[in-house]
Amino acid sequence: MLAERAHPATDPARAPQGPAPARRSARRRAVRSGWVPYLLIAPSLVAIGALFAYPVFLVVRISFQRLGLGELIRRVTTYVGLDNYRQILSDPTFGAVVLRTVLFTAACVTATMVLGTAIGLLLVRLSRPVRLAAQASLVLAWAVPIITATVLWQWLFDQTYGVLNWVLSAVGLDFEGHDWFASGLSTFGVIATIIVWQAVPFVALTIQAGLLAIPVDYHEAARIDGAGPVRVFTAITAPLLRPILVVLTFLSTIWDFKVFAQVFAVRQGGPNGATITLPLYLYNTGIASSRFGLAAAGAVIMVAILAVAMVAYLRRMVRTELT
């Protein structure tokens, strides 16, 4: 009778089903791990869509409309297709403004990167007290509000009461009563000085942080091999800082291409419109002239120009990193 009783371990009907539940549990975990990350980032995606995607959609939609004060008052929407784009692209002033903005951006970015990198290299070589004082000065310059800094620099360059004219005249140069805002080129120089002055601290402190991450042994080995300062920078420092330099150049280009406050606060695009950049041109077209559809078309073109430049730059950066 005991022999007829089947042992649970040998009875197929009562054999444990361990592998199948384990596989089902693994499948459930895989399913959960597949959609849980998307569920976690969903609030961020919704916020980005509400704060970024929807306004962009509105600007693109307005760029295909005739929208002025009359349409806003009557609440009438008139779609004109590509007429706004044709009108703004056929404006000879628009082409000159775009070229002026590109050149102005290139000058500001170049000056910012060169000065910021030089100051960053200098910071790591200073003694601790001097370095702390320099860092505090950079942070204070960076923290000054844009309009406040613009007003201060205009006072420095003032024709009658400017400190710069007084100092240059005191050292024997004929700058008494010199008007730094008489021409577009000199006015652009003042505006670029303000922009670079406030942009250099961020670049310098970031470069300093990158330099501190480079092992000292690399530089010591290069100096033992007889490399000079220039060779050490080009062969060791610059390649190791390349990712940081690329990001800083990328951000500086975006910031300087769309700068508005300094240009508007200095001379509102003067003298005689010689310092009107693309953001100020769009402001004059949309806000000042109430041609919002035309200004929206210009804004779309501006973003497209910046996007094309940035995509080309990023492709070159990726290609360089891969090689």
C-alpha cells in the first residue's frame, strides 16, 4: 500500500512548477521596466510641451497670418500663406541685418572665448588669496543686472562726463569730448564690450574648473620632454578641454545671436539704424509697428538660421570626437 503511493517528487501532477512562475515574474518585471521610465518623465514632457512646444506652435501659426492691431481688435484671423515670408525675405534691410548680426555674434563669441580661456588659465596659476579675490570679482561682474551694467558702461563712454575720455586725455591723448557713439562701428564696439564683460566670468570659471580636473602629471611630463607653454597648451590642455570649449562656444553663440537688451538700451539701434541686429529688427517690426505676423515669420527664420548653424557645428563636433 505504501508502494502504491506516489512520491510527490516523482508524481508529474504534483511536480513543482518553479520555472514557469519565475518566467512570468520576469516578463512582468520587463513590462513594468519598459513603461515605468516613460511614466516617470511624463510630467517633464508635459511641462516642456506647455512651456516650449505650444508657444513655438503659436509663433509658427501666426507667421502664416496677417495679424495687426486691426485684426486683434476685430478678432479676425486671415491666413496669407507664405506672403509674410516672401515680404520679409524680399526686404533688403533684412539681409543686411542678418549679415550684421552674424558678424557681431562672431566677434563677441571670439572675444569671449579668447579672454575667458586666458583668464581661466591665469586663475589656476595665482596664489590662493589673489585667486579668491579674482573669482569674487568675476562673480560680481557676472551678477550685475544687464540694464545696470549697460547704464554704467554708457557713463564710462559718455562724451562729456565719461571716465574713459578723461583718462585718455590725462595721459596725453586727444580724446576730450570724443563721441564713442557717433558711428555704428564704435557703437557696436561699446555694445560688444558690455556683452563680453558679462560673458567672460562664466567662461573663465568654467575653464578653471576644467583645468583643475586635468592631472598635473600630464603637464609635468610634457615639460620634462622639453615642451614650452604653447606646446603644452596645444598638445595637452586644449584637447582635454575640447568638450568644455565646444559647449561654451555653443552656448555663447546662442546667447550672443539673440542678445537684445544691450543693443536696445545703448542707442535703440542707432545711430541711423547702424546697430540694429535681428532681435531688434523683429522688435521694431512686431511690437513697434504692430505687424505681428511679419515679425513671427522673421522669428521663425531667425530660429532656422540658428538651428542650421548649430546642427552643422554639432555634426562637426561629433565627427571630431569619433575620429
